[in-house]
Amino acid sequence: MLAGPTSDIRAAAAVAAECGIQQEEMTLLSEESAPRAIYCPHCHATTPTLRVAGSEVKCKSCGTNLTTTDHFSRRMGAYLGYQANVEEAS
């Protein structure tokens, strides 16, 4: 059983999975009010935020404006972000 802030237990679960522990063997209890880690695909850093999915956050490493998602990567231990306004015409 892993309990605590969401970003911490998700990161611990990712490490446990790399060590061969199956998802079915883990129980995760998280604090929903804790910051979520957003993964930046541009520089591979994570940025903590309390913002909800669909909002924007600036990457703490490269400064790219990221749109946050509800898609969680167990391998990365973070929610995936993508470049904000990437689909708008220039």
C-alpha cells in the first residue's frame, strides 16, 4: 500500500513497476488536494501544479506553456502535458 500526495505515490508506483511489482499488487491512496506533476515532453522535466486538467502551466525547466491533461503515465509518474496552443494557426 502506498499512501500520501498523488505525485509521490505515483512516482513510487512507477519505480515499483520497474522492479517487477504488478499493478494488481499495489493499492494507492492519494490526497486529491496535493499538487499534480505535469510531464513536459520538450525537456522531460516535471512541474508541480494544483491546476485542473485543461488549464495551462509554464514548465519550470524550459518555460514552455503546457496544457495539462488527465492522462497519467505510470512509466513517467506524472500527468502528461502538451504545448499550449500548438494547434492554432500562426
